[in-house]
Amino acid sequence: MSPMTTVIIVVQCLIVFINHSWGQESVANAVCDEYMTACACPSLEEAQVCHFQLRVKQLLTFTRYQIDAPPGSQGKVYFINTTGQLQPVSPVPPTPTISCEEVNCTEANTVDGRTFRSFYAINGRIPGPTLIIHENQTVVADVENLLSDEGISIHWHGMHQRNTPWMDGIGFISQCPILPGASFRYIFKAYPPGTFWYHSHSGAQRTDGMYGGLIVLEASNTTQHDLGIDFEDLPERHTISFLDWQREESLDLFSKIHSKIRYFPPADGPVDVVPTSSSDFYFPTQAADGSGIGVLKYWSGLINGRGIHSSVPLNRSILSLFEVDKGKSYRFRLIGAQSVYAFNFSIDAHRLTVIATDGYFIKPVETDFLIIHTGERYDIIVTTNETEYNNFFIRAHTLELEFNTNEEPPYSQIPHEALAILHYSRDEPPSPLDYGTIVSHQKNCSEGSQCTAVNCPFQSFHPSYNIHCVNVYELKLLYPTPDYELPSSEADNELIFNFAFENPQRTSTINGRNFIFPSASLQTQTEEFDKEREKIACNLDDTCELGCHCLHVHEIPYKKTVRFVISTVGLSMSRRRFSHPVHLHGHSFHVVATGYGTYNQTTGRILSSSDDLVCSNGSTRSLCVKPQWNDEKVLNFTVDKWTVRKDTVIVPAGGYVVMQFISDNPGFWFLHCHIEPHQLEGMALVVDEAQAQQNPPPKGMRSCGNFTWTIAEFNQKLNFNPDEQESDRFAWWKIALLSVSGVAVLVMIVIATTCIYRRCRRKKMQSYNVLH
Ligand SMILES: *[C@@H]1O[C@H](CO)[C@@H](O)[C@H](O)[C@H]1NC(C)=O
Ligand SMILES: *[C@@H]1O[C@H](CO)[C@@H](O)[C@H](O)[C@H]1NC(C)=O
Ligand SMILES: *[C@@H]1O[C@H](CO)[C@@H](O)[C@H](O)[C@H]1NC(C)=O
Ligand SMILES: *[C@@H]1O[C@H](CO)[C@@H](O)[C@H](O)[C@H]1NC(C)=O
Ligand SMILES: *[C@@H]1O[C@H](CO)[C@@H](O)[C@H](O)[C@H]1NC(C)=O
Ligand SMILES: *[C@@H]1O[C@H](CO)[C@@H](O)[C@H](O)[C@H]1NC(C)=O
Ligand SMILES: *[C@@H]1O[C@H](CO)[C@@H](O)[C@H](O)[C@H]1NC(C)=O
Ligand SMILES: *[C@@H]1O[C@H](CO)[C@@H](O)[C@H](O)[C@H]1NC(C)=O
Ligand SMILES: *[C@@H]1O[C@H](CO)[C@@H](O)[C@H](O)[C@H]1NC(C)=O
Ligand SMILES: *[C@@H]1O[C@H](CO)[C@@H](O)[C@H](O)[C@H]1NC(C)=O
Ligand SMILES: *[C@@H]1O[C@H](CO)[C@@H](O)[C@H](O)[C@H]1NC(C)=O
Ligand SMILES: *[C@@H]1O[C@H](CO)[C@@H](O)[C@H](O)[C@H]1NC(C)=O
Ligand SMILES: [Cu+2]
């Protein structure tokens, strides 16, 4: 066999091998063009791997763009005219007019009907397309950063990322941000099934629209039977996301918040006016328990990217419309994508049957209102049994109340409401001109007609509201947790984290510490973190009286029952009390218990924090840097296979939530308040789970971090002589040539030796044969 033939055979073998090992997986490219609101993958039988492309751009609202046009191409501005239609603004000559037909351009993204500003679009839209995949499918998502100036990352909220912690999409925790002009390939297993979402986890980009739904369809089709409800599941049409929309871009907003300047210009004035009096400053509004809500002043609310600002008449707004047939039941999937505000969700004249949360089915609960906090998801069944009307308002109302010190409850609601429409397809869908004719059917809660609300951020409403709360810990799973996923009631490891505004600046902290991001990604550059740990990680024994700004990391061991107690107690004065929606990455935890403070029976407002926990130790100012259980109380927590599981949970103001899980997913997992300004101020920490068992990252993931060098190195560089380079390069070229010929000679020697040896053997054999 000649060496050439050998090489050819080896190469052919390699090709066959590669084809074989790659060809086993069937790959489908999900079509996900700019005009599509949802992009679906074929079933697992047809495609084990599903490929999406997500392109992130900065676009203007009310503007259409020709798809795939080069940068610098003209957008076309539209406004909603008096007949409720989109009317183009003609460009000034000589700018060429682009023509937008059905699918040539992005949609106009009219948001709240009023606010003309830039936002982050994924595939041309706000929100980005809903991605629909199947349980255990392998998802490949190429994320392209087409922004001009910011790094991005995409987090797949609720996906466990087992064995793939570096695919979790947290800038500087699980990866370096994707720089402008670059793309990043996320690959992960779609697990668990249910309603999830994806969103930026760098800066405050989520607030500016960088998110979309992520629906993982269950492999099992027995749910309908087990729930006893015959429903239709149409995730491409019936996924509903909520966003509280702001007038200014988040960079402007957060630079104000970080300077503690709560100035929001009046709605009827320009945004660039300078405040002249401290009375221009905004103070957070309050919920029924007196706790503060709304770090940012409310501007408007969007349901699937559309809504109505209070200054816009109904007949000049464009709302999201959800079509249904009469006499059926439908599964709707609700996604809390808000920046700050919780929404009280309801559909006029329809009750809601809550059937799942954060990917886990629950025993159905019927309700009038469902409160959804940022980060949470709830699945509901809506039965379309109304006979008289065809159009109903879908409402998402903030929990803000109008307090008047002299009055007693019930206080009236501040009218901050996002609207959409449920349309029975018995006739034509309404146009904006018809919106005004839609009859309101808001449920009036009275003594004789009590209402139910699921997921209140406090124990209960004052009786005068006639609203009964069903809170998270009261929900029960529909399917029991399998033993291998069930933590024991007794915790092997317990950590107590107090979420409060406890530092001299009164900004968002956990145990008195403001989280700051490292300069290199923890998950992919762990050696650097381990080396610098002393310098950059928080000292967990510090009493933090003067504030602690540090990389807050807590270690937990492998395969134990871990208990996190998330509390909101401590120094807080009543108005500074806040309920925080807390999200843990990498796990679904069991919500074992919820503790509440005490409430004034006359007003329903919080009197004091729960005394199950104490903060007294460790500091003269009683900062809650090391919260502990109160020894005088005997508390007993039990987990069973019906205990509800979630990945995001609301922790009541002045109270706590006990969550338990098995630490069977090694990785650096972020734990944080999902209210964007709180997270950015430092209400976050990293759980370092089983570092020794962590999976090293795939080759080639980019690294980031500080760069520093010395003057000596600089001087050496300064003495560089370009003129010497030509000959130098020649020298390298010669060395390369020499090595190649050297290798060739060696190979020839080896081949020659082998041939000679073989021939000798053949001769020996021949002589052997001769001998016998
Ligand atoms: C509103 O815009 C539509 C579509 O561009 C146009 O047909 C209609 O005449 C406009 N209405 C008014 C009142 O200008
Ligand atoms: C828009 O798309 C249609 C169909 O693909 C095509 O015929 C038409 O020329 C396109 N228009 C423009 C302006 O690109
Ligand atoms: C999907 O994968 C998970 C984890 O590997 C497994 O527990 C589950 O049974 C799988 N689901 C199906 C339908 O195969
Ligand atoms: C569920 O799926 C199985 C297997 O594909 C099928 O035989 C069965 O009819 C399905 N059941 C329902 C209620 O759709
Ligand atoms: C739109 O609504 C406003 C006030 O709500 C009303 O004055 C106006 O006449 C309406 N326009 C049309 C075209 O119906
Ligand atoms: C939710 O909003 C509706 C109006 O949209 C109101 O009637 C109801 O009282 C609110 N419920 C809660 C729990 O805030
Ligand atoms: C529709 O069903 C609900 C229960 O799901 C019931 O309360 C309501 O009265 C029904 N409405 C009509 C018009 O039948
Ligand atoms: C609730 O009360 C308002 C105002 O009193 C009334 O207009 C409305 O019809 C009532 N809603 C229902 C469903 O009865
Ligand atoms: C509860 O609130 C009422 C009304 O503001 C007040 O008079 C009363 O003293 C409060 N009760 C307690 C225990 O603070
Ligand atoms: C307070 O902290 C000290 C040292 O950190 C510890 O020895 C002591 O037991 C703690 N006291 C309580 C009541 O937990
Ligand atoms: C805790 O609760 C369990 C189950 O309810 C019970 O068996 C156990 O005795 C309780 N322990 C204490 C100390 O109350
Ligand atoms: C990187 O630089 C920042 C800012 O100077 C510093 O705070 C941080 O500790 C440095 N990181 C490391 C790993 O040295
Ligand atoms: Cu918070």
C-alpha cells in the first residue's frame, strides 16, 4: 500500500465516521422570520435538534424597516391616525421611499400608542418571537448582536441547564457578554417542559424589550385527562407576556436611579427638562399592605408588546387580540416579563382556572384575579361560555392603591392598567374604532359576591376588599415529585438571605451586601476567580456597617438537601418594606413555607416584620447581615411530593419564604430579585454549587477580564523595529520549511523501515515454509 493510498483511506474513514456520528441527530431549522410572532419546531420524532436564529437590533418604535436591508437603510415612520389606522409619514425628498408590503418589513411596533423611542428588537419585534420546542429536544440558538455599542447575553429562564451551566446566559457569571458584531451559539436541552421565557441578562436590556416566550411542549398528553378539562393548547396564539413600559431608555432611567434622583418628567412635558424643586421627585406608590411598589414611576403597560398609554384615546390605540371560538376551553400561558410592577391579571366576564406555574402542573384553582410578578409564569384555562358579547377586555392592573391618610380601606386603585382583547371569532375582529363599543364587565367584589386572587404578595386583603387570597404555598402539584428529585424535610445545609435596603445608601442588598459583577466570567474562567477570590469575593464575616460592595458568593455541597430562607425583614421602615420576586437559576425549588409579618387589623398595613427571624447578631446598627432563626420559636418545615415547585417566587414584605431543593446540578447559579433596578443595584448573589463536580466549558468560549501590563513591557514594545521584521519573517519561514522537510524525511524513514521489516518477514516466512 503506498503512503498516498493510506492517507486517502484514513481520510475516507474519517469522513464516514464524522457523517455517522453527526448524522444520527436529525436537525431542523425553525423558520423565524421578522414578521413571525412565533417560531415552532417539528416534533421530537422529526427533529432531535432544533435550530433558531435570533438577531438583536436597536430599532425605533412606530417604524418599519425593510428586512435584511444593510445598516443605514431608511426606516419608515407610521402614526396611528384618527381612523385608528397606521399612516406612513412621507419622507422628505430626496430620501427614497421604501415600500413595505406584507412580509418585506418589520412591523411598526406601536407599543403603548404614544411612546416614540428606541428599543431592543429580537428578529425585528418587541417582544421577540415565541419559541416553541418539545421536551428534551436539543435547542441550538445562534444569537447575533447587531447593536452598535453594547454586549448582550440571553438567559433561558427556568431551563435547568444540567451539565451545561455555561449556557445559562448571565453576562460575567456564566459567560462573557456577546460583543457587538459577534454571535454566540447557545445549545441546551429543553427541560423541564412548560411555560418559560428567554431574556437578556446583561445590563437592563430586558426592560427595553429584549425578551420572548419559550414554550416547551410536554411529551405526555395525559394532562387533559388528569385535570379533567378538555382544552386546546395553542401556544403560538395564546402566549401572553407583560411588560411595564417606560418613556425613557433604561440607560437613562438607571443612571438616575443610581444617582438616587427619582425624577420623571411630567407626561405632558418634554423629557429633557431640569427639575427645579424636590417636589418634582417621585416617591414609590404602595400596595394594600402599605409596602412600597414601583421603583420607577409607572408609564404604561404592554401585553405582547402592545397597550395603551393613559393619554391615548381607545380609538387610536392598537391592542393585542386573542382569538377563541365560543364554547371551548383554552390554555393560556402567562409570562411575567415586567421590569418592576406586578400585574393583577383578569379577563372580563371570565373566570380563570390556574393549572400550572413555572413548568409544573398544579391541582386546578379557580380564581377571578391572578397576580403575576416579574419572572413568574402561570398557565390558565379559560372557558369561552359567554353568550351575549364577542369582545372582552383582558386587563393587567398594577397593585398600586391611592392612599389617603384619613380614610380607611378599601382604598381605590390607581388606574394603571394594560389592556388587550379576547375576541370570540363569531364575527370580524374589532378595529380600534370599535374598541370604544366593547362593554366592560369588571367583576365587582362585594360582601355577597366575594372574589378570589391567586398569588398575593401579602397574607390577605383587608376584609373590606372582599378579595380572598390563595397564596403560592397553598398550591399543590398535580403530579407527585419523583423520589430522586424530592428533598428531605430536614435540611443538610441552610442559608438565610435577607433582601432589604440595608446600607448607608439605602440601596438593594442581600445580607447587607451589594453584589458587583466580576470582570471575568465565573463559570468559564473559574481558575481566575479562585486565584483572586480573596480580593474580589465578599468577606462573609464582615458586619458591613459602612456598606459592602463585593462579589457575593455562597458555596453549597453536592447532592444534599439545601434550604434557602429568603426574607425581607431587618431595619426597613414601613414604606421601605418591599416584596421581592426572587429567582434561582439552575433549579426548580419546593416552596416549603411562607412567613408573614403582623398587620394592623384596622388598616391592613404591615405593623412589624415576622419575628420568626432575628437580625440582632453581628452589628451595632442591627443590619441583617447574618439573619438567624429566633431560638424562642419552634418551627417545623415539611416537604412532601405535592409541595409546589417554582423557579421564581414572591417573598412578602416583612416575611420570608422557605425553599428547598437537592443540589444535584453543579454550577455557578445566580440568585436575585427579578425587579430589574433591584438586581442592578446589587440584590443578587451567586450560589457556587459543587465546584469540584462542575463541567468544564466547551473549547473556545471567549474569555474576558482586566488587562494590565508594565512600563518595562511597554518599553520593550516601543523598541520594536519594523525594518528588522522582513528578514525575521523569512527566518521563520525557513524554520517552518526545515521542520516540514524534517518531518517528511522522518516519515519516509519510518515507511522504508516498515517495508524492509515486512520484506524480511516475508523472506523469513518463505524460508520457514521451505524448511517445513
Ligand atoms: C388613516 O390611514 C389609512 C391608511 O394609511 C388611510 O387609508 C386613511 O385615509 C387615514 N385616515 C385619515 C383620517 O387620514
Ligand atoms: C416584497 O415582497 C414581495 C414578495 O416577496 C416582492 O414581490 C416585492 O417586490 C417586495 N417588495 C419590495 C419593495 O422589496
Ligand atoms: C426528559 O429528560 C429528563 C431528564 O433527563 C427525564 O427525566 C425525562 O423523563 C425525559 N422526558 C421524556 C418524555 O423522555
Ligand atoms: C396520547 O398519545 C398516545 C401515543 O401517541 C396516543 O395513542 C393517545 O391516543 C394519545 N391520547 C390522547 C388523549 O390524545
Ligand atoms: C375617538 O374617541 C374620541 C374620544 O374618545 C372621540 O372624541 C372621537 O370622536 C373618536 N373618533 C372616532 C373617529 O370615532
Ligand atoms: C384587580 O383588578 C381589578 C380591575 O381590573 C379589580 O377589580 C380587582 O380588585 C383587582 N384585584 C386585585 C387582587 O388587586
Ligand atoms: C361560564 O362558566 C362559569 C364557570 O366556569 C360560570 O360561572 C358562568 O356563569 C358561565 N357563564 C355563562 C354565561 O354561562
Ligand atoms: C360593577 O359595578 C359597576 C359600577 O357600579 C357597574 O357599571 C358594572 O356593571 C358592575 N359589573 C358587573 C359585572 O356587575
Ligand atoms: C392601626 O391603625 C389605626 C388607624 O391608623 C391606628 O389608630 C391604630 O393605632 C393602629 N394599630 C396598631 C396596633 O398600631
Ligand atoms: C452571635 O455571633 C457570635 C459570633 O459571630 C456567636 O458566637 C454567637 O453565638 C451569636 N449569637 C447568637 C444569638 O446567635
Ligand atoms: C414536625 O412535623 C412532623 C410532621 O407534621 C411531625 O411528625 C413532627 O413531630 C414535627 N416535629 C416537631 C418538633 O414539631
Ligand atoms: C478588575 O478591575 C477592577 C477595577 O479596577 C477591580 O475592581 C477588580 O478587582 C479587578 N479584577 C480582578 C480579577 O483583578
Ligand atoms: Cu426586589
